[in-house]
Amino acid sequence: MSDRLSRIRTILETELAPESIELIDESHLHAGHAGAKSGGSHYDLTIVSDKFIGLNAVARHRIIFAALFEEMGSDIHALSIHAYAPDEI
């Protein structure tokens, strides 16, 4: 696991205490893309957390983006999010 991937995962685990998390680096699928050229990576995130109970998708995404604020735009160019409350799986 890359340092960048590890750091992002640690932030999410610390901030959201997920029951499960799957973070996949899909940067290789975007070779030549403008974001890839600038050093930002593309990730696919599936996360299950109690923090999402009662929240809609937009609110869940805001929580994730807030947790990853410092990484957005530098380490992360694109993030595909699949966020669930435990009773939704």
C-alpha cells in the first residue's frame, strides 16, 4: 500500500470509525488525464460507518470531504464515494 493510500485510509479510520472501508487506487485507469499529470490520484471508496445514519448522500459526502480536506486537490484528484450506514448493507 502506498504512503498516500495509507494516509488517506488512516484519516478516514480516525475521523469516521468505519465498520468497513475499501479504498482502491484507480489512478492507473486515468493515465494521461489532467489530474494524473498534476500528481493527484483517483480513488474509489466504499465505507460503512455509524456516522452516516440518518444522513442523505450529500451530507455523507460532505463529511468525507471535510475529513480529507487537506488531501483534496493535491493527493486526491478524484474520489468516487459509496457511503453507507450499517443497516444499509
